[in-house]
Amino acid sequence: MNKETAQFVVCLNNEGYLASLEIGKLYRTIPDEEAEKIGGLRVVDEDGEDYLYDAEMFCPLQVPPIVAQTLISIGK
């Protein structure tokens, strides 16, 4: 995923996923049309792996490209 297509969300609820998600933390998402059809969102979590979560647990954010680039680079 490059900086122009990077999407980010903030976690609003981590119930059931205390070890994987932190409330208030930004996470990068991976586009997944099938997940979206069922109300899911593919999120790169604390383990650095992408998993399917309920989209209602997050709020989407728009970040400037320079911020997206920085967030992606620190996540590597």
C-alpha cells in the first residue's frame, strides 16, 4: 500500500481484542471489498498483521499524505 492509497482509522472500542487493539490508537487499513460487504474492516493491528474486525469499532480518518507516509514508515 502506498501513501496515496493508505487509509487510517482510530480505534473506538477494543472489547474482546484487548491485546490486539488500543482505544484511541491509529491503525492502517487494508482494502477488502468482501469484508466491507459484511460490515468488516481489515486492520493492521498491534502484531503488524492484518485481521478482520467489526467496522463499528473504528472511525475512519483522512490524513495528509506526509502523515500517511510517516505512519507507514514507523509501522515497518
